[in-house]
Amino acid sequence: MINKEMKQFPINYTQTVEKNAIGWGGHQTVADECKTANIKKALIVTTGLKGTGIVDEINQILTTNGIATEIYNKVTSNPKDYEVMEAYEVFEAGECDGVVSIGGGSSHDCGKGVRAVAANGGRYICDMAVFIDPPWMEEIKKFKPITIPQVAVNTTAGTGAESSPGFVITNTKARTKQLLLVPGAAPTAALIDPLLVRLMPQNIAAWTGFDALAHAFESFICRIQAAHTLSLQLGVMKTVAENLREFTYNRMNHTACENMCWAESMAGVGLTLGAGAGIVHGLGVAFGAITGCHHGLANAVMTIPGERYNQPACPDRFAEMARAMGADTRGLTKMQAADKWFDEIERLLADLNIKTGHLNEQFGLQQKDVKHIVTVYSNDFAREGNPRDFNFDECVQLLDSML
Ligand SMILES: [Fe+2]
């Protein structure tokens, strides 16, 4: 059939963004936000954040302000389907009426999952995953919207999950991470507090900060995008280029810490307002599900090969991103200017001590899993907006070259 549309994505949709509170000491308003959202008994969903004292402190603020709590603290990186279902059991048994997620993307996404399952009568979470085929915009009409509130207390500067409406859960049977877009999943309020964010370990600071950058550059070159997104993401790239190194190696650098909080939130909001990810997240997420590699690190190792693959499709956009990251592109051709972006990324990866390539040696990725990863990506939302046309064999070659 001939596609009669003049444009591939003729209508751009912008989504609303819920409340973001960004600033020093913001976590202390957690009880106020719960009261505003009418939460009387909260399920705290968290990885535990051992050694930081953050969960105990939030729990104390809630209980001393009359909000009862239950705690589920077994969330792991790349949160699993069974963790969501276990947390849901605690939510139901405790007769909770809201969620307080404490942590980074894993905790917030698990919290969204609990609310999605509760809103849909205990249904297995990954039964509500969405894909390109069957068409996700039709599928999401079948899910009951979430009305249970969630207050997200952020402790990382990276994922933007504290305010985004989508979430990603590992389907352990299918050996992959799956996207969920159950209506109403965005947290009711997000508290992004540099006081908590600066307690991250050094490697997590680097990896999550790179995730924020990946949201910015992938949505900047995405085929699906709203104009709101573009200007926000240029700001993110500039902010990350100027602050992530200092933040990684000294989280007590208050300026760098605060700026990274803004960058990660802007990147997440930019995605929410109307854009998509691409091959870096698409392959990176599937790779992370197989190997257990941290989400931000997975994106970091996919960036150079994935975007070199995309570069011929949109060199002007890469040149613009190079300038946003501080490169001087005067007098260069568009391809030379685009190359400057890769120079900036390579230097950043080296400064963050992130080693690329050697995915077998570094993470245990095996050749037999390459086709599985590409198959997952072939029906993943991230593929839809990637600037270069999808080609299965080329993606297999790309991953093979990284083994
Ligand atoms: Fe991400």
C-alpha cells in the first residue's frame, strides 16, 4: 500500500508534566505532597539506598506527620516483573492508598508498576507492555487509567523517571525490558533534591548523568519530536557538558550537583513534552536486560557506535549538538562539524572512566544473544523515531562489532 501521508508523523503530541519541585531540602516536603495527594497510607518503594539513611529519614517524616507506611525495599537495577508483583502484594495487604518511591529510575518505575497493577485488578504487569505492533496507541485504550497517587523522591540525576509518564520493567520470562504507557502513570509530584542526589556513589553519578545526556541527544535527533523538546535538550547538553565531570568526581560541588539536577529534569521533561528515544536506548535497554548492565552505562557504551550509524541521516543535528557541548565548528563542512560531536562524547566518556566496546569481556554479552537484542529492538517504541531506517542485519553487525 502507498503511504499517502505527507509526513511520517504528521501530528506532534505534547504531554502535560506533573509537579516537579527542584531544590535544596525539597525532600522535607514529602509529607505535605502526600497530604495534597490525599495519601493516608503510603507504600514506600525503594532499592533500600543502604548506607545513606535516606529511606529512614523519609519514613520518619511521613509517620511523624500522620501518614502511615509500609515498605518494599527489594527493588533492583533494571526492575523486574516479580518485584512489581511482590510490591503490589504488600500494597494490597497493607491497604495502602498511595506510593512514595525513593531512589532513581528503578524505584520510581517499580512504583508506577505497582499503581498500574492495582488499577487493573492485579493483572501481571508485563501483560500491559506496549510495542510498535500491535499499535501501542490502540493498546493503551484497553488499560484502566491510574488514579492512585505517587510522590517520587529522587536520589539520582539521570533518568527523569520521577516525572515521566512511561516506565520500563524487565520481563524475566521474555528476557527483556518492556515499555509501559498505562495512562496516568506519571507521579503526582516529583521531589528533586540536590541534598539527596549528592549522596550517590561516583560511578552511579557518572552513569545516571550520562543517561540524562542520552535522553537529550536521542530526542534531539528523533523523528518524533515537538519544538518544546529541542530547545530544552540543547540546554541539557550544554549543562551536562559543563557539569557532569565535576559532579562525578566531587558530589559536594554544590553548583555542579544543582545543575545536574536541572539537567536530568529538563531532559526527562523534554522527552515527556513530545519526543522519543532511538537506537542507543533501544539496543541499550535490551542489552541491559540480558547482562544486568546499569541503564546509564548501557546507553554510554552504545552511544558512539549507535550514533555513528545515525550520523549520515542527520549531520546538521549532530553539528548543532556539537556546538551545544562547546565545540567550535566555524569553517567546517556539515560532516566535519558533526564529527566534532563524537569528539566531545569520546572525551566525556574517557573523563568519566567509561570503557566502550568489548561487551563480552566487560559485561558477558554473548554472540548468541545479539539477534535476540535486535529482535526486541525491532518492535520497540525506541525504533519508531530513530533517525535512520531500521535494518535488522545492520543492527546485528553493529552489535557484533562491539563484542
Ligand atoms: Fe534512559
